[in-house]
Amino acid sequence: MAMKKIAISLPEPVLERVDKLAASRGESRSHLIATVLDRVARAKHDHDITAQIDALFTDEKITAEQKATSKDFLRMSPWRAEKW
């Protein structure tokens, strides 16, 4: 993966905690910061996707369609007697 250098400013206490954590994990400061930033960015992306899905299923029309479809499936399903 291509790397790009950047410069950031951190308060000394934050940098000290980052350095201690990186050392305890056997990682470089740079790797630890990159990992944390990647996880934050992914979490935001995942949260946005979840919010869109939640909004979709709060639509009463879609909810009714989903319920009807699942009831139809259960009526037609050859696995009705199966207990999972």
C-alpha cells in the first residue's frame, strides 16, 4: 500500500499515551495512529450505512411488504415443519 507522510500536532499527554500504547503493542507510533484513524473512518461509514438501512425499514409500506413476503414464504416453504 502506498504511504504518504503527513504532519500532525498533538498535545504532549496524548502523544505520551500513544507512544506507550504503541510500545505495548510492539507497533510504531505511525502504524498505531493509522490503524486508529482507519477504524474511526470505517465506523463512521458503517454507521451511515446502518442509518440508511434503519430508515428504509421504518417505512411502513416496506415493513408491511416484508411481513407479507415472509408470511407467504412460510406458507409455501417446504421447511415449515423444520425446527431450527
